[in-house]
Amino acid sequence: MPQLQGLEHHPPDPRRRQRVIRPEFTIVLGWSLVALVIAAVVAHGAIAYAHRRGMLDQPGQRRSHSLPTPRGGGIGIVLACLVGLPGALLSLPGAWPVLTIASLALALLLVASIGWWDDHRPLAQWPRLGVQLLATALFGAALLASAGLAWGWLPLLVLAGAWSINLHNFMDGIDALLAQQCIFVATGLGCLAASAAQPSLTGACFVVAFACLGFWFYNRPPARIFMGDVGSGSVGLLLFALTAMLWRVEPALLWPALILVSGFVADASLTLLNRFLRGRRWYAPHREHLYQWLVRSGRTHARATAWYLGWNLLVAAPAAVVARQLPAMALPACAAVYTVAGATWIVTKRRCLRRAPLKDRHVAT
């Protein structure tokens, strides 16, 4: 192709590219390691704290563990993200508006605080839901205001945020499952942000991933501490917020982001829909999620979490890459993944029911 007169074509200098990328990579790695250390140190301290305060999850009919285990270790993830997220979002190129960052920190504080309270003294569902709706409304309003988007999106953002918070709370029931999922999804969101040339958002995603990794060291089977409501609700909020920020940057990124969470969304949604259609209290504690049936049918916690990891690596990750690389295929790919996820949920649950002991085949109310 002929060159325009007066403009010379120079191939990119690999050395110059390295000089541009290396400082950004160093900053991302630095904030991620800070988050990792904070989460690990605080989670370790939370074990002793939980024993002193009697914050122990006891084995029971609706629980999947066999020994009393401390809860509340997710406070380490919260503190790590309160430090690392503003640092990454402000210090890297493509810094986000201060209003958005402040609203995210405030929303995280609200959700974590009500979860921390619930870990100490169980609360009714409505006060928790009210605080969750307030938190997502604050973040959603700030995100729309900073982007100049229509306010009609706010109700949808509030509902999506509240659902994400509760979905991840529902799916926190066996060792390492939620921490593993958050590491995978946050890493995937970070890669999507990097593909959209968003260094600050990339850094924020990896901060969340490394914070969850710091907690995972104490939560892997056999778990020394559980995440608790302070952690499960907070990571649900964070993954929602990062996805919403990606959507604001480039709306087409929503489809690969939804593919990344397909395993959890399918399990939680189909389980609760099944309970609702059977006239059961869908919000009450139970052991009817697929990951719980995997354990009830004789699999260890490690094998059950490996099942979800296999879905993420063999189905969700490749499909998300396709949706990102071929925008015209993004929506069909997302629909196909969720269809397969639903079918897999049905087939796997039936197999688990056949393998489960007779005493466990009844549906708990």
C-alpha cells in the first residue's frame, strides 16, 4: 500500500514497546502483591480472632463440612482491596474518576460491614438486603454519572449488583470453591481489560484476584477458615463492579464477562428456581446446589472444586476468548454456554442423586 506523502512508515521498535509496558506491569504486579500479603496476613489473624469470639461454623444437616471451622476470613480480602483498588485505579494509565473509586470503596465498606455484623450475630435478611441495595445504588449512580450514561440503567445495575452479592454468598459452602472462582473470574476480567487497553482496570482486576489468592492459602482443603458473609458478599460486589466498569469501557465486553461466571450463575439460578417452583423457601439455608450434591454423593471438597475448575478452564475460558475475538459471535456464544451449563447441571445433579446415600436423597426444606 503506498505511503501518504510526508509520512514515513516505521515498524514498531520492540525495545520501545518493552519500555512502555514494563512500568505498567511493575505497578500492576506491585499492587497485586500488596493485596496478596494483606489478605494472607489478615486471614491468618482472623483464625485466632474467630476462635476467641466463638465465630465457628458447626457441622449440621445443611452444611457440607464435618468439623467446627472459623469464619470471617474474607475480611482479609476486603482490607486488601480497600488498599489495592484505589492504588491501582489511580496510579496506572487510564485512571478512573475519583467519584467512581470513592463510591466503590464506600459500597465495599457497606457490604463488608453488614456481612461482618452477620458473621458475629446473624441478621434478618431484609436489613442485609437493604444495605446491599444501597451499596449497589451508590456505585451504580457514580458509574453512570462519570460516564454520562442514561439514568434508566440504574435499576438494572442495582438489581444485578444485589444478585451478584447474594449469588456468591449462596455458592460459598465448601472449601476453596468461592476463592477459586473469584481468582479465575477476576483474572479473566483483567485479561479482558488488558485487551481493551485499560491498564488501571487491569490492575484493579488483578488486585482482587491476588487478594482472593492470599485468602485461598488458608481456605484450600481442609479449610482452616471460611470466608464468611464479610467475604462472600464483598467479592460478589467486587466482581459485579469490575464487570460494570468493563461494560462502561466497551459494552461488548459484557458477553465474555458473563461467560466467565457461567458455572456459578447456572448453579445458583437453577437451584433457587427449582426451590421456588417447588414452593420452598428459596432464601433459607439448604444443601441443594450442585456443588453440595457433589459432596453429598461421596466426592471430596477438592474433587467438587476441581469439577468447577474444569468447567472454567475447558468451557468458560475458551468461549470467552471466542466472544472477545469475534464480537459478532459474542451473544450466541454466551447463550450457547449457558444452555450447555443448564444441561450439565441437570444431568450431573441426577447422577449425584443416584450416587447419594438413601438418607440424603430427600430434598431438605
